[in-house]
Amino acid sequence: MSAAVDVTPVQQGSSLPRLVMVTLICLVLLFGAFVLYMAAQPLFGVILLALAVGVGIVFGANRFYGARFIFPGVAAVLIFIAFPVLYTIYLGFTNYSSFNLLNYDRTVAVLTSRGTADPATEQPFNVARDGDGYRIWLPQAGLLSSPVELGEGAEAASLAPAEAPADLLEPRDAIALRTGLQSLTLTTPDGAALVNSGLRTFASVTPEFVVEGDGLLRRSADGALLTANNATGFFEDEAGNRVPPGWRVNIGLANFERVFTSEGVRAPMLRVFVWTIIFATASVLLTFSVGLALAVILQWEHLRFRSIYRILLILPYAVPGFISILVFRGLFNQTFGEINLILNALFGLSPSWFTDGSLARVMLLIVNTWLGYPYMMLLAMGFLQSVPEDHKKAAALEGASSTRVFFTITLPQIIPPFLPLLIAAFAFNFNNLVLILLLTRGLPDIPGTVIPAGQTDILASFTYRMAFNDSAQQFGLAGAITLLIFVVVAAISYLNFVAMRRAAGRRGGKPT
Amino acid sequence: MIVERPADLRRKKILAHGFLIIFLALIMFPFLMVVSISFREGNFTTGTLWPSNPTLEHWYLAFGLDYTRDDGTVVVPPYPVLLWMWNSIKIGLIAGIGVLALSTISAYAFSRIRIRGKAALLDSLFLIQMFPTTLALVAIYAIFDALGGVTPVMGLDSHTALIVIYLSGVTLHIWTIKGYFDSIDTALDKAAAIDGATPWQTFRFIFLPLAVPIMSVVFVLAFIGFINDYAVASVLIRSESNMTLAVGSRLYLNEFKYLWGDFAAAAILSGLPITVVFLIAQRYLVSGLSEGAVKG
């Protein structure tokens, strides 16, 4: 590249302020990394550490002067795009879901914090005011607690025999303190622990599970010993029965096996995949042909009011997409929508746009064409201008009709530069999550599937629903399917790359 | 084309105008409908396309004001539209500025500074930009869920988290600005280098002032892109008061609480500013769009 500037680190003034700055930033990043590491998030800690090292080297040393300009952008791409993509793939190999949401330590904490109240020890209580704090009075046992605050955090207090206190709160006011009461543990003089077991009672609570050793829990109810199974991410008894919740573990290729071998997953996914391809292809073809046709008409020099037409025609592109899509959702509504109102008045028809699969697909394509044609029209208008006028004139003189001129002269000349943009449009529609989520949510559902899959679902919305809409929140499975989408997108992306190179080569070769 | 009989030309003109007018009528139908619905009584179809008893009720509610009907009942706004709008604008502005800064400086580096492996970097950047953030939603959710355990600022339901992840939009815009920088005469930076300017000074005092037009294009495009985002925001944002317009608007057309009229007014109120900005800037925006897409 002849355009490049030779980068020689020119020292101007002192570099001290810069070095101080870099040191400060590095220290902040290192502190962040330390905090993340201490909070049991070593992966994120390592990322911050790497960032700190990168900043230190690139901005600290003079010989990396040129890299300073490129560092922020590259770091952003690595952290905000590459890392989430890789992390998604990693999640595809785990059992991350609403059943296996936490890590091991948190799972043990959740299990051991569960308890059942012993009805034999259940007894009513009163709250007595004590200066700024309170005391708990258990009338049956005649025990009074040491002063407590009943604030946000966990609290413990010991009980001692005493006379009934005078200043008891009304039950209603005691209920208002229930957050504090629920995190309070009282210890009786003989060492038993009592906790709040109901609105008006305290009782001794036996924990459902007790830690027996590393990876072992004892279930209090039947004395069964539960073993942590790191292959499934659950505590299991001897018969292999799982005790939810579990924790997140690596399960290898299990998600992918499910995708490829489980009929209940594979069959709907295949249908979704086919529809995704049809949807993206049809959207590109429809928007392209409508946009091109309009561009050709607008390009005609004998036509008046061209600029007014142009402004009005690009309106759908100017309005924020989410608003237009929601407007269509309302207009197409079967019972309250204006489109059916008109169709009913004119033809006595009332199509069920949202419950009939084929009609829902037609509706999606109509809306997407409406949304997308102005972009194609604008691009086509630009490319049409670059078609030499004398080619068209020569053809017309030879007696070719204007249709013939369009298809033999104009179209072949604008397709090559258009191709990368069409591929990009295909990729965009392949992942057109906003349209599907706001218009149909993928509904109507395909009947008889194990996982929810709709007739208008595209792969992206299918995984979205699997991860965020369904009650089971199968993040791991969604990650596995996303990996498959990545493969397709990578292929499209590479195709686009090649087409772009060709287009650039063509333009580069053309004398101007 | 050049030799055409006047009668033919006339027929063609009528055909073209006729086609365009019918087409426009179809295209404009949703807009006209929404305006009419926003003045219509109630939240359901009343059987007429033209409001028979125009009312400002939906507009009062959209602006967050209580509305008192003729019979004395007071209607309160169902959702905080103006708050959502403010959230959207705030997030869009901050993320837009961040993206602009990152992409301008990267574009300058890619266009002008000699770095080893630049061609490979550019190629991988091109390939990576095709991966939209929406594909990594599961990971984004998991990451911010975990970070939220460390500090709520970076957790779910936080605007900071949303802004941070929006910075991933930087790749597309690097191309747009780089295309523009590539078209600037290299004699300029050579002259600056001879005068003893460092690359940073060349960037700061020569390229930055020249890039103001393309930077405004990129900023507006990025801003509109962030306002329009539904997928990422819907995954990260939970509480109604933190929602952006795109996430919140969806609540209006819920099967169990269908507020068609209220939605129409809110949609116009929130959509109009962006539409106007876009139409004013459209000529520049369009050139920015195709430049960025074609220049490799």
C-alpha cells in the first residue's frame, strides 16, 4: 500500500503523562481482574488480565506506536464478538439450562438451605419493642431473645427464660417485619435452633440435606446418601434418581447427539431450517425485484414528480422497523385488525393470518417486502446510474424493445456489483430475529414436537424461544443449534467475501 | 427510448404514474391507518376506518398524562412511553458515540498506518462482521448473568451492560469510514509527515476534521440501529422502567391486554422523530450505506 505513512515514533515532549495514564488504566484493569477472580469468575478475570497486558504493551512501549491505533478496535471485536461466539459454542457442550443453572458451590448452598419445620416444636411468637431494636418473645416456652435489629441481613440471637415483656407489637406490625424475621435464627438455652416457620410461628427446622463430605449429601428424610455426579451435574441417590437443582457441567456431544438423533428435535429443526432458507431467499428476491422495478421507473427522465415519489417510496425504510412490524401485527389481527375489516367488507373474507401456518408465512413475506424494498430501490438507483447510456441507446437503435434492453444490457451490468449486497441481505434475513419475534413469535406451533417449534420460526427465533421463552430454558441445546447456524453463516460470509473480491476486481480493472 | 412517438410516450407516462400511485396507496395504507386509529375511541375496531368521534385520549396517555373521559372516568397511562423513549435515546447516544470513536480510529489505522498482518486482519474483520450479535444471545445472557453476581452495574437489567454489548456494532462502520479515508488524497498526509506531524497528529488535525460528514452518517446509522434493536435488549432488560422503546412497545399488543389505540399514538410519538431525522439525512445516509457495503 503506497498510501501508508511510515511510522517512526517521533518523541515530542515528555512521555511521562502517557506512561502515568497507561499505568493507571492497567492498574484499574488488573484490580477488575482480581475482583472477578475472587468472585469465582476466573474466565472473565483472564480476559481483563489479557486486556491489561495488551494496553500495557501497546501503549507503554514506543515500538508499538502503529498498533495503538488498531488496538481499541481489535480488542472490541475480540471481546464483544469473538468471545461471545466462542462462549456460545462452549455452552453448546454443557447442560446449562433452568435445571442446571448454578455452579456446584451454589447448588450445595441451595440444597442445604432447604429445611422442613418440625411440627412438634412449632410455637407462636410476639415481637417486643426494645429501644431502637426488637426482642422476640415465645410465650409457650417463656423465652425472650437478646435484642435484634430485624434488618436486611441474616441475624442470630440467643433465647433466655424471662418474664413477658410489656411493649408487644400488634400482629399486623409484626408481619411488616417479616423480611427481618425470616433471616433470624434463635438459639434456645438447650442449643436447638429455631427459625420463622410461618406468619405467626417459630419452629426448629431440620435441614433437608446435610453435607457428609466432599461431594456427599445425606437426605434427612430417609437417611439416603446422595453422591455428586459430575457427568450429569446432579446429586443422585443409589438408584440414580436426580435431586434438582443441578449444576452446570460439560456433557460433551450430548446436545449435538440430541439434535441429530432425537426425532423430536431433528424433525422440527429440519422443517425450521428449510423454511429459513425459503424465507431468506424469497425475501431477497421479492425486495430486489420490487426495488429494482421501482428504481427503473424512477430513473425514467420523462417522469415528473420523481423526487416526491422517491421520498414517499423510502418512507417504510425511514420508520423504525420495530414500530412498523408491530403496526402490521395489529393491522393483520384476525378479529380487531383493519386488513380483515376491509377484506370482509369487500369480499366477505376473514383470513386467519396468525393461526394458519401458510397464511402466516405469506404475511411474513408481505411485511418483509414492505420493509425491505426501499433499501434495494436506493441501491439499484445508484447502480443504474453507472450503466452507460450509449449502450442502451445503441441497443434501442438496433430496434430492441425497452424490456429487451433492460434484460440484455442493464440487468447483466448491475448484477455483479449487486451480488455482495444480495448475499448480505440473505444473511440478514437468515437471522431476521426482530421480524419473527415481533410479528408471529414463530407461531403457529408445529403439532407434536418435543421442543417448541413454530411454522414461521426461523433458526434464530427457534433457538431464541428454546433459550428464553420456553419454561425449560435449554441454553445448552440452544448453544449447540447456534453452532450449526454459525457454520451456515460462516459459509454465507465466505461466499460474500469471494463475491466482494470479484466485484472489487472488476471495478479495479475498469479504466475510469 | 430516444425515438419515441408522442402518443406512446403519453400512454407510458399515464401507466407509470398510475402504477406508482396505486403502489404508494398500498404502501402508505399502514401509516394512514395508524394515524386514524390513534384518534379513534377505544382500543378495538369500531367498524369504521375513519374515526367517527375523534378523541385525544390515546395521545394524552402516550404523553404520560391522565385523561378524563366525558363521563368522568379517569384513564391512566398504561406504560411509561416517554421514559422508554429517554432510555432508548440515552443508550443510543452513548453507544453511538462509543462506536463512532472506536470505528473512526480503527478505520484510520486500517487505511493509513503500516502494520504487519493488516491485510489478514482486514479479511478476518470482514468475515467476522457477518456474525450478528443476536446469534450469541445465549452467551450474552450467560455472561451478564454471571457478571451481575459480581456487580449489578454489569448484570442483567442494566443499561451499562446493554451499552457495552452494543459496542460490538463497530465492525460494520469501520468499513464505511475506511472507504472514505481511502478516497482522501495521500499527498495530504505526506505533506503533514514532512512538516513533522506524528500519525496521531495527522489523524487529529487533518483526518478528523475531514471525516465529519461521514462520521455524522455513521453516528446516525449506529444510533438508529441501536434504537431498533429488539433481540439483545429483550434478553438483557427485565423491568418495565428500564425497557427501551423496542422492548416496551411490544407489551401493547399482548393477547390478554390488547391496546391497539394506545399503541397507535405511542408508535407515532416515538417513531416520528427518527423518521424525520432519517428523511432529512437520507441522501448522505444512503451514500454511506452503499459506500460501506461496496468498498473492500
